[in-house]
Amino acid sequence: MSQEKALTAFAGFMVLLSVVLTHFVHANFMWFTVFIGANLFQQSFTGFCPATLFFKHVLGLKSERELACPADTSTSR
């Protein structure tokens, strides 16, 4: 799984979780949904999302670019 696909899945899960928490726990969890939306909005312009750092450094996921063009590890010519 790539970082981009993991980020999309994670964002979708967090939105669903925040809706469930808003409905069953407290109405102020709506602000969690707002935070997620604002983070996705800024990520669309800057390309930066803190969750991607977690996916890359902790989980070791590669970006789609890295998966499409792996480094040539062979030394034969």
C-alpha cells in the first residue's frame, strides 16, 4: 500500500469515527471532523500531511512515485 492510499483510507476512517463520536458521545466531537476537513484542505495545496510522516517513518510505506520507479539495485551492466 502506498502512502497516498493509506492517507486516504486513514482520513476516511477518521471522518467516520468523528461522526460516530459526535452522534453517540458528545456534539463537540464535530470539531474533530472540522479539523480533519481543514487538514485535508491544506494538504491539497501544500502536499504536506503529518500522517504521511508517520506512514513513511514508522510504517515504512513508500510513495506511489517510489513504488513506480524503484531504485536499480543491480550492479551488472
